[in-house]
Amino acid sequence: MKDPLHIVCPHCSTTNRVPAQRAGSGPLCGKCHKALFNGHPVELDEAGFERHIASNDLPVVVDFWAPWCGPCRSMAPEFEKAATVLEPTVRLVKVNTELAQNLAQRFNIRSIPTMALFRGGREIARQSGAMGATAIASWVRANA
């Protein structure tokens, strides 16, 4: 039997212990009682980013983007589609680099959109440029 997974709630940022075999069966947050997976990327600020990266046992894909960026806006629906395909084995999140400039600087984000894959609190892969949902899912599966 696998150890339970620590999964951060996308709504209240509480870390939940979920038996690995139940992760795909619609688990709810123990605090706010909302679904831990809803098929949508989670919008994060700097504090939420730290919580999700440090406390999730799942790989976390971060889309660093900005509202003024045309390729970012065109990739947004594709990133949304990828979330429906990849959850519950991967958490997809979005970080607005205009609002979280410290994160963009810390991770040396030079072009957007940039996706970074984190596991165990560490960045393990990075990809710049807009991609379609299928390409996003393939990139994540190849690197997670």
C-alpha cells in the first residue's frame, strides 16, 4: 500500500493527506470541503505559490504569464484543457508575473509564457513558448 499523498487545496490552501488510491476518486478538502481537483489551473499569488510548491506531493506545473502577453492569452485555454487531462496526477497553476514580480525574478523568467515543472519543492524542467493542450500534456508526462 502506498503512503498517503499530501495535496494542497486549490481553494483554501490547506494541506490534505489523501490515500494514494483515492486521489482519482474526487477527494474533498478536510477544511473547506470543496473538491481538491476541479479540472482548472489554480491562480496563485506569492504566498500560495510557496504553499503549493513546498507542500504538494504531486508534480506542479506553473504557467508564468502576464495579461498583456498575446501568446500567454492564446495559451490560456490550452493550459485549461491540459488541466482536465492531467489532474489528479499533476497540479497545474498560473502565476501572473506582473503581480508576482519577485517570483519571476527569483526563477529568472526571461520570456513568457514559461512553464516550469516542480517536484518536491524543486524545479525539474522548464519550457518557454505557447503550446497546445496535447503538447503540454506530453511535455509534462515526459518530464514528471
